[in-house]
Amino acid sequence: MTNKIEQSTIASVHYTGTFIDGEVFDSSEGKAPLSFEVGKGQMISGFEQEMLGAEIGEKREFTLTPDRAYGERDEDAIQKVPRSQFPEEMAIEVGMVLGAQSEMGPIQFSVASIEDDSVTVDFNHQMAGKTLNFSVEVVDVRKAPEQKDMDNCGPGCGCA
């Protein structure tokens, strides 16, 4: 049995995330623990790095600077878009988080401001540029199930 967080394990944790002013931005308090497979990019990299080696029952507190969390804000990611690019019936409000299709797949953006015939949108992650504090307790660690190599699959191989 695995009891330490490492690559190819599934970790279940209770956590509280706060900004440096102490405001809680997310927590599993009163909910089921958060589970993630280590090494699959399901969590921000700094979070995973800080939790490596933690054992069941262990509590850790750590701070992630933007470079280890959601990155720095990029002013080039703020753009003006013609209002006509949005559905006419859509009620757009400052602060709304919307999605769009790009060449790289779906992306999220927030509405920064609205003018008469244009909308200023921000493609930065909502937590870009922020330093984040975490308080985490490890609830469970188990070995991740082995994944079949999907690149070698074909019709009737039985992997699906």
C-alpha cells in the first residue's frame, strides 16, 4: 500500500487556499476531499511539488508565488473585441467569465470593461499575478491504476 504522495499516485486532500490578505478563495471544508493524480497536470505544479512526499494524516502549509501558481499577469492578454462578436441577446457584465474556442481549444476570459461598441476582455487566468497560501491535510494516497497505451490501440483491441 502506498502512503506517500509521489508520481503515479492518487492523492486525496482537504485544503484551504487563501490570498495573502487572508481572504479564502477556495476550500474543501464541509465537502468531500479533493482527489488528483500526481503528474497528470490536474493541479498547479507548485501545489504538486509542495505535496510530494507527504504522508496520510500529514498537514502542510505553503505559499506559492505567481511563477509557481497561475503565472504573472500579461497585459498583452487584454484585448478590445467588437460587441458584435458576442450574441446580440447576451447580457454582458463586467466581471463575467466566459468561454470561447481558439486554435488551441477552449479558453476562458473575463469581461474587464464595456464600451458602446466594444468589450475589453482579459484572457489572463483570474488568479494570475497572485500569491497563494495553502493549508493542506492528506486524507488518502493510493496507487493510480495503470493506463493502457492508447497510441497502440485499434478496432477491437478491448481497451475501451
